[in-house]
Amino acid sequence: MSTLCGNREGRFACRRLCAWRRAQADVKVLHIIAGLDQGGGESALYRLVTDRSRSTEHVVISMMDLGVYGPLLAVAGVRVHTLHMPRGLLALRGIARLWKIIRSERPDVVQTWMYHADLVGGLVARVAGCSAIVWGVYSFNLAPGMMSTRTRAVIRVASMLSGLLPRRIISCSSAAIAVHGQMGYDTSRFRTVHLGYDSDSAHRDSAAGRRFRREHGIGDRDVLIGCVARWDPQKDHLSFLRALRIVAPAHSFKCVLVGPGMTKANLALAEQIEETGTADRVVLAGQVDDIGAAMSALDLHVLSSLGEAFPNVLCEAMLHEVPCVATDVGDVSVILGETGWLVPAGNVTAMAAAIDTAICGMRDRTAWSLRGVACRRRIVDHFSLERMVDGYHVVWAESLEGAGR
């Protein structure tokens, strides 16, 4: 080994060998996340810690409550602690409890998820004696107006500490690294680990899709366009609705909006639907428990976001053999490949043209079905759960170098 490490190339090979060996070793990873409600980061955490291909011990801390995923994690045998902090706010009692949990658990690695947990969890973990800290970044558009003033303040402070506090920073999107570099983050600490999916647990279920359609008054033969996204400025539902207004005179179709806030009680959404004159086309499904059934009901999925890093929803749609029209943000082009339609963010005309092309393409049902199969194949081939798990383990191993293990 001394000969191997005797020059620069040898030292690099030695470090990679050590990282590989650590990646194979048993480690205890403590995850800190703001909350466990539905979301891209939350679902990625769930898939990661419930994977049984490694003997890694995982412990999860939610800074708020159990949310949606807490009970599911418990059923899977993962220990979950809750701090019951108010959303977006800190509580001294919660910080003290966080410190006690870290001291008690004595993890090898602390993995934090998203900005608030990165900053607070990283600082408390360092004070509690853990130096192998890995941040998780899952956003792309950091422009003013796209997130709260408080979150932007957290990002600014985190950027100043990014070269000191975490040993590594995992981004689910390679495109997001440059964006965070512009905000002052130390880009040398970043590693890209794309999100991964268990294809065995996600597949098109025609019967479930038909049930979903019946529950929402949608006919089996209706062309159904869907958008699965929470109510948020970054999702830009207004551009999507305006595109539908352009397409409507030429085609017969229905549109279903799925996700938190997609209900009649959302007055701002109701105003957008009225403004665009799409009330007779749009069905509001709200948040649903069975996303697979909703995806299986769709003919086409549209992502109209102004900013995404690596949107889970596209991969979920494609695993259910649903072709997609999506805005060119983050790593969306990497996800779609040649299977769908890429349009500039905020460009209503381009989005309408892509939707029109897609609907016309549905007339050849055989070709459309083959496109759906190609969508699934792309996710299975390029974004497997195994790849994601391996990626996290390698980064955790790198973070342990020089950390006393």
C-alpha cells in the first residue's frame, strides 16, 4: 500500500479504494429532515432508508412531526424521532432534544435533507461531536419570489458555512450545483447523486386508472392530461392553464390537477381557472393517497415548473408509461431523454404546441403505447434505486475519511 500511495495518482487511487471499502462497511446514518409530509426529498429519504440491499442502520429525525412518511418508516422498522418544532421556526427545546438524540445515537454519518435541516442539523451535529456531516440539496430555482424570505436567509447563511461545516454536499441535480455556486456555496464539496426508483413497486395499473377516472367523473375514452404538483409559485400552474386554453379549440380532452392545494377551496387557483376559461376542462382531485392510480389514469403528464432540481413526478409518470411535456429546468432534459417534449420555462406558446403535438400523436395508439414503454425503460435503465443507494454510500464513505473512523 505504501508503494501505491507514493505519488499523486497513487494517492488518489488509495483514497478511492478506501472510500470503496468504507462504502461496503456497516455504518450508522442519522438523517435529519424538516418534516416527513409528501415531497420529493421526503420520498427519496423513504426509498433510501427502507432499501434492504445494505446492512446500514438508519435513524430519522423529523424537526416537525411524523407527517405522511413517519408511520411508513416505523412499519419498515426505521426508528423515527420527532422534535415538534413549528414550521419554519426554531425552538430551543427542539434544538436541545436534537443534540441529545445525536449524542445518544452516536452515528457515523449525519445526513441532512434540505436547507433548514442542513443549517440547523449540521450545526447541532458538529457541536454534538459528529464531523462526518453530509448536506442534501434538492432545489434549483433560488430566485426571489420562488421561496420565502426566511428560507432565502437560511440559504445565505448556509452558503457561508458550506466550505466549513459539511464534508460533502449531495445534490440530486448536476444543474443545481452551478446555481448554488452563484449563491456562494463551495462547489468543490458537491457530489451529484440522482434520485432512484424501485421499478418493481411502480407500474401502470389500467384497472386502478379506470377507477380513478370514474371517481372523478372522467370517461374511459377521454384524453386525460394531468399535472401532479402541489400549489406553489414554482409550479406555475397559470402557464399550464393558459396553454390548455390555446389547445382547447382544436382538441377534446380533460385535465386533472392532483396535489396539495388542488381543490375548490384554493381561491387563487379558482381565479386562474376562471381567468383562463378552462373550468369545463379541469378536474380538481386534490391530494390523493394512491399516486400510482392517478398516474395510471393519465395519457399525458405536464410539468410546468419554473424551477426544479430533479423532479420526482416525471420519473413516477414515466414509470407508469406516461409520456411527458416538461419545462427545461434542472435535470429535466436528462430525465426525459428522447421520450417526451422539452419546452422553455414560462413559454406558454411552446407548451401549448408541445401538448398539441402530443395529443395528435395519441391517434396512433400503437406508437403512443410504445412511447410509454420507452418512458419506463429510460427510468429503469438510468435511475434505479440501486444506483441511488450506491451513490449515497460512496459519498458517506468519502465523508468518513479523516473523520476518526
